[in-house]
Amino acid sequence: MRIRSKKGFFFTMVAIALSMVLILSFRVYDVQERNQKDEVVTARILALNHLVKDVKEDVRKGLYITSKRALLGIQEYVAEEGAFLPNATASFREGLLNGTIQGIETNLTVNATFPDWMAKIQEQAAKADVDLNITILSISLQHAGPWDANVTAVMDINVTDRKGTASWQQEQEVSALVSIIDLEDPLYVVKTGGKITNIIRHTNYTPFVQGSDVTNLLLHTNDSLYIASNYSPSYVMRLEGNLSASPDGIESLVNVVKLQINNVQTYDRSVADAVYFGTETTTNYRINNTPSWFKLDESRLDLYGVAGLTT
């Protein structure tokens, strides 16, 4: 009886030991499985975070490219219609979002809008099993100094992993700085009936006057190059035909000879473009050593360094 009892006890202990091994094995397997799942989830979240960063950068890049095209589309519209815009910001927004200016398609904006760019980003996100929804809430256009336009888009961005791992949602403000250099000045296009265009380029002729030498001033005028001037309108204001002064203003000096050659009516006015093409009455002065048609209004004498050269 003792032998059987010992055998029974032995088998019981073996069974208990095997049970413990099995239990521990299942627990280890369960922990490993959970760790593997956690690693997968963590990797997916990191991938989603990386995608969100890429989306933000792609949106910013897209805003810059499509904003430049919208401005070029406006340039095309002004040249073809020979008219200023009633509201430059509204027309810019229309070109950026719809690909039209005043309801008219332009070559540079059709199928090249900001929403078109967003759709491409969404297609790329879908390939990574991610649903990307972008809602454009507002678009603004403002000057960031005389030579740049700042475009700001406020959007609601929603990113969701199709596997249900993670999601991200935020109202995001994205800005792009777009240079106006090398764009056409709408003032010349409209006021000369399309006979003359003038590209906005910053002058490299400085100082304008050295003693009584006005060579640089005449070279500057000959090419109708631009300077920053708070006596003149900004680029956006020029799109509307608004010739009021602006802290973001730019101006050129009109080459009257060029107008004459192209059969454009000329005037006995200050050659500062906003005055020459406008209706403002100013007190004008002849400048020594310059052609008879070269006159500047009193407010600009110091700006061009000719206060001591008037006649």
C-alpha cells in the first residue's frame, strides 16, 4: 500500500509540475503576443505621426505653388481683359480654389488649384491605408512687405488609420510667402491699353544721384525698375487700380519716350507711376541734367535724392 501511495504521490507531483509548465508557457506566450501587438501599434502610430508631418509640408508646398499660379492667372486675366479687379483678394481666392478669375478659366489655373493639390495628397495617403480629409476653412492674401505676398490657409485636417490604430485631427494654419518679383505690373498693362508691359524688378542703380551726376537715375528710369515707396500703392492695390499710398508700396518711374514710341498718350506730370497714370494733382519740378519730360512731384524729391537739383 505504501508503494502505491508513493507512486500516486509521484504522479500527482509530475502532473502538477506539467500543469505549472503549461500555465507558465501560456502566460509567456500571451505576454509575447501582447508585446508584439503593442510593437505593431507603436510602429503604426509612429508611421502616422510621420505621415502627418509629411502632409503638413506637402500642403505648405502646394499652397506656394498654386498661389503663384493663381497670381499668374490674375496676370493673364488683366492682360486679356484690359481691366483691373474689383476685389483682388476675392479674385485670388477664386483662382486658388476654383481655377477661374471673375468666372473665366485661365491657362495657368485650370486643373492646378489648391484643392487639386490636396486631392493628390489624399491619394498618396490612401496608398498607406490612411483616410485623409482636408477642409479648407479660409484663404487670405496680405502683403508681407513690398516684395512679397503672404498667403494663409486655415484648414481642418483629419487623418485616420484604416486599421483603427490611431487618428489625428487639428485645425491647422499654413502660410506661404510668394514673391511679386517678375510679375507684370497691372498698372502699365491697363493704363497703356496693353501696348506696354512692365515687369516688377528691383532696381540695382543706387545711389540715384552723386553730386550733380544723375546717370543712375536715368538708367533706373530707362528700364522702369522698382523701389519700395510708401508714397505709392502695393502690388495688390495695383491689381484693383487703387493708386493710394501704402506702407507696402512699390513704384517705378515711367519712361515717357517708351510710351511715345508705342503710340501711348503722354502727359505733363510727375513720372512716378502712381501719379503719372493717376489723376492726382501735384506740384512738379524739373530736374537738372534730365530730359524735358522728366519731372518729379515735390513729395518724391528727397526719395530720389534730387532736392538740390530742381529747376
